[in-house]
Amino acid sequence: MPHVLEDASNQELLAAWKDGHQFAAQVLVRRYMVRLTALARSRLSRKLARRIDPEDVVMSAWRSFFVGANIGRLSTAQDDDLWPILVTITLRKIARQASRHMADRRNAILDKTFDESVDWQAAVSRDPSPDEAAMLVDEVESLMNRLGQVDRDVLTRRLQGEEHAEIANAMNCSERTVRRSMQRIRSKLTEGGPRVLHEVDEEIVSVDAGVRVAVSIPQIEFQPTHKYNDIQLQKLVGIGGFGKVFRSVDRVTRSTVAVKFLKKPFWKDQRAREQMVREFHLVSNLSHPNIANYRGWGVTPHGATFVVMDWIDGVSAQEWFHDHQRSTSKVIQCGIAVANALCAAHEKGLVHGDVTPRNVLMQKDGTFLLTDFGFARLAGEHAANGFGGTPGFLAPEQISDSFGAIGPHTDVYGLGGLIYSISTGEPPTRGNDLPEILAAVLSSKGPAAPGEMADDVPRPLNDLLLRCLQKEPRDRPQTVAEVLDELLAIQSRN
């Protein structure tokens, strides 16, 4: 009987449990326990985590579930997925526990520890601890609660990677309205002193630290390859969470280049400087027609680290999609180009970790280039505090090690997410806010079939993307090379 129950549906397990088979309940708990615990841990701030055990919360949620199921108030959904019910119960348990501990007589804020003297502005520029990452989720929720509905909608869309023009179009308003909303959000962030969510600027909402973007970086002592006087800045073309990109001229070669500088708050941050230099040295070992070329790096007289890259005259895959220039054949061509780039990176043992439409550029001649290896690391390299990425495109193992280690299969998920997004216009994982996105990534529910969202997605491509986006790494194609072979076969039939 136990062996039979292991393969039973959730509905069958509940029925068996009601008939007196206690092992059925154990099977149900095992199916969801690790992910529920990861969710509970991510929703507890550092202070509350000292008082509340996430496993106790989850076990309490299970008890409530079984009580409700026993009296007929709870049952499995039509798709046999218990995750939405269990998440709802767990989050309500956390909310009640938090409310009780935050009451005046038991206020968790009064618990003082030495590490509270740490400046959060500095903390987010290094590897966030799990506690800090969980607290950032709390900060995002706190910020959301202090915003009006319009600002919440704008911030939610920025968290999912949408540009100002996309937000304005979706919300039927002007870009000026979106910019004013971002200014109000910035003002809210600065209320009440330093906060974990350290920056919202005119171009990007920097929430990556909340999903463990930093990686462990060894000490490096490389020598600069460029002098600041070799570079003539022309125009600011992009701003991110940690850097700014300028179109520039290399005075030595007289060629147009892109130069990425660390932002001023990170000039004296050793880890931030090393991460930027490390990005150059990792990617400079790659030479591939579908990977943007890194030329060198240097330091300004004022201490700002910068890297020099080839200038790409083109648009991102995200911009390309919204300009309505895409076609199925072009989508597949983009996927093949990025797959080739990832294969080259994997041959050198390098995992990209942030394959998104914003990090793929299309040149005017139609060539697609993979860019931004800022979160890349060597396969098998230890990173105690997680890995980087963009919320809507994160693989489950980038959030919780309960899904296993990060490796080439993580880029398989990323490649699937990229093609999914430029096929449908949506990231594979969506939510109303950052906590909801993270919960959706960890849930057992996968993305909607791309063929249901866009009529022109061929069935073979639809099926391939769904396999790439499986939550369990073992259920995906194990290498990007496998995905590339299937993309080439699909291309030959279209």
C-alpha cells in the first residue's frame, strides 16, 4: 500500500487518509513541506525569525489543513494542486504570529542585537544573508502598503522588468505619469531613514538583492587594462541597480564603445569593485559571435571602477518584441543564437544566470548577442547566499537550495524563459508583488502554456518551452545543447 500511495494523486491521498491510512498524510506532507518551509522562511524578517520557527508555522498550517479537510471545508482543486490552499493557510498563520509578536507587550522590534548597527545601505552592496533577504521582502511589502493604487501598479510592473513606455501603454497613461509615480516611490523609500530596498532610480527598480543577487567573490588582484584618459564619454544610455552605461569613444582605437561604471555609492565597496572586474575576466575568456565582447577595465582617478565593452548598435529583445517586429521564425532564430552563446559559456564552465530579454541585444544586421554576465559564476562555485537574476525569470534553485544546486540546467530554465517571454510578451512567472512572484517560483504550478497565450507558437516549441520551465531541474533538458538541437529541428520544419 505505501508504494502505491507514493504515486497517487493528491485527491486519492486525501481519500486514503480519511479511510485511515496515515501514510497517505505523510506522502502529502513530504510533497510540499520543503517548499512551504522555504516560503515561510522568506516571509519572516530577521527579528521575527528569532521568535518564530518557520517549520512550526508550516506544521501548524498542515494541522489546520487536515482539520479542514476532515470536516469537508477543504479539498483539492480541479488540477489536483494543493499549493494555493497551503500557501494561503501558511501566510495567514505567519500574519497572525507576526501580529501577536508585534503587539506592544511582545514587540519584536524591541529585541536589540549588535548587528542592528550595520548600515543597510552598505549591507545591500554585499552578499545579503538569508535574514537580510527575508527582511527585504518585508520592506517591499511595507513600501507597497504605503503607496496608492497607481503607484503600486507602476512598481509592480517595474519589479517585473517593464520599461516606462510599456507601463504607460499597459496602464493607458503617459510616460510622464509613470515618471512622476517613480519619483513618489523614491520619496517613500527615503521616509523613516535607511531601508533595505536601497534604490529606485529613473530607469530601474533595484530589487535584485531581495532575491539573493550577490555571489561569493574571491579576492582578485588583476591589473587594469585601460586608463580613464583613454575613454571619452559621450552619452548616458542606461542605468541599473549598481552601474551606469555610457556610449563612449576609445581614444586609442578611435572606435565607439560602451563603458559601464559602478555607481558612486559602490566606489569604495571592495566586493562591488571585484564583482565588476571579475565579470570582465570571466567573459574575456569567451570568444563567440553571439556574446558581446568585453575589451577591458580600469579605475578613474576618483576610484570608480569601469569595464569597456563593444558598442552594440541595436535594441534589446524586449524592445524588439514591443515594436511588433517579431515573427515565429525570428523568435526561434533568437533562441538558437542565445543557445549557441550559452553552449560556449558552459564549455568554459560558466553559468550566466540572468538570461532575459533585456540581456539579449539584436544588432541592425539581425544578429543576436547575449550580454550582461554580471551575475555569472563558474559551475560548481560555492555561493553561500544564493545567486543573481531577475524576479520573473528566476529558476527555483536560484531562490531555494531545496531544488538543488545551480548549474547549466539553470540556464536551460533561463533560455526557456527568454523564448517564452518574446513569444508571449510575459515573463514565465508573474505576480502582483515581489513576495507573490517568489512564492510562484517556488510553487509546483508552472507557467501557462505559451501556445495558449500566443496563437503563432508552434506545438513543438510550446512543448519544449514547458519542459525547459519545469520546476524540478531533473525534469528539464539537462543541457542547453539538447535544447539547441530541438530548436534547430523546429526551425527546419517552419
